[in-house]
Amino acid sequence: MSDFPAVLQFDGGNVRSWLDDQSANIEEALDDVGAVLLRGLPVSSAQAFDEVVAAFDLPVFSYEASLSNAVRINHTPRVFTANEAPPEVEIHLHHEMAQTPIAPSRLFFCCLSPADEGGATPLCQSEALLEAFAEQHPKWADELKRKGLRYVTRMPSDNDESAGQGRSWKSTLGVNSQSEAEARLSELGYDFEWQSDGAVRTVSPVLPAVVDVKEGRASFFHQLLAAYLGWPGVRENPATALSFGDDAEIPSELLETLASLSSDYTYDLNWQAGDVAVVNNYLVMHGRRPYSGATKREVLVSMAP
Ligand SMILES: [Fe+2]
């Protein structure tokens, strides 16, 4: 397999023409290894990043329309903050919104300002991870593929920025009342249960754990690691957030094995100001390392359906 991620260095001149010239290389890298870093671009604002994304001429996957459970802030219709979770919180590897029926196929990240310490974006090659996992644990791999997954999430009554998944149900579902929420959840195939604190506990419809990509290739497509390692209480009891599609429990050993194996296929993208990374959400998982220091880390994101 080729270098991961692929790196294309901007050599000056007009950004738009350079992007047009590189377009075939970028698409090839996204199909092949799943991630490409565009380095050295003169991108220092949300607006400039918006223009880079616009050059790809893809429809907008908007945060409002998504069921993302992260709290985010919009900068332009196309661009929003990556995640408002506090710096010390690690965001573990995941395929964006794979725990929902509405997931983007492509992600764009842009670093306006790297953190003083830490704050890399880990990128994991999920196709290679699946291959290695299936070789070591064919039964588990087959079970994941055949049964798919269901995710339990809790949407709070109000936005909670201290949590990695603190987006309120009103914001997540784009509704104003409990009855509208119920209609929307039913339409999306969710089971749900209201909690005494005004939150709603939801169980997703059966979603894939493995997806087919081009030319008979297959890749993982899930939130198992982010949920197991990052969601409160899930490591202690995975059944609180995860099950196979037939509601059977997922063994902790499966999740531990996957977590430890994933590091073999993970590359830490250490940001430089102006970097833009384009990610094929079906082939590559991403996360966020913790960070510290006085400089505000600014990484923005944009998505396409
Ligand atoms: Fe993400």
C-alpha cells in the first residue's frame, strides 16, 4: 500500500488552479489509501477553508441536518468547529457518524492554529485493520459483518459542552417538542425512551459494521472504539451503548482486541497551520489527541454526503 496519508505540497501560485491540477491525484489517493494531506496552503480563516472545500464542487453535508452528537459551532454554512470537547479529552478513533443512519462520505479538516502540545488527529486505515482483525478473529469479523450493530445514545435536554457527545435532542433532531422528536426518531428507525431528567435514550436501527468499498474491497465502518473507549461507562459495561444488530452482547475481548490492533494502522497527523486533510470516511477512522498550552488549537471541519 502507498504512503499514508498521501501528501501533496502546495508550491505557490493560485490555490484554485493548484487544486484543479491536483484533483485527479487527490481522488486517486482517497480511493487508494483514504486520506490526503494538502500542506502549505495559504489558508488562515474559515472563509479561506470554505473556498478550498468549494473547489471540490460537492454538496454540503450540514451539521444541522446531521445526527452528530458532538456540540459544534458553525463558521460558514460549510465549515464548523471539529468538536468543542475540552482539550484534555481524547476523542477516540471513529468513522464520522457511523452510529447514525446519516453519515458523510468525505471529511475535510483544516488547521488554522495547531496546539502548543499534542492535538494531533490520528488517522487509522480501517480496511487494513479489518483485514488483520478478520485474519486473527474470523468469527468475530463474520459476526460483525453479518449482524451489524445497534448503538444506544443519550441525548441530553440541553447542550452540554463538557461532554464529547453533549448535543441536545432538540438540536440533534432539529425539533422543538417531545412529540416532534418522537416522530423524527420513529421515521429514522430508532427505539427511544424518555428519561426523568428530560434526556432521551435512543437505540439506533441496525447499522453496518463493515461496508463494501470499490472493487470488492471491504472496510470497517463503525463507532466501536470511540464508544468503548470514550463514552461514559461503556468500557465497564459495553451493553450500555453497543450491541450486535440482533441485540446480542459484544464481548469486551472483541473491543479490547480491536482497540489494541488499531494502533498498528494509525498515523498521527501533527498539524501545521494551513494544512488541509481530506478523508474518505469509509476507509479511514479519525480522532483527536488531547492537547495543552496557551495557544488556541483551531481545527475546522467540513463534510460532504
Ligand atoms: Fe469525528
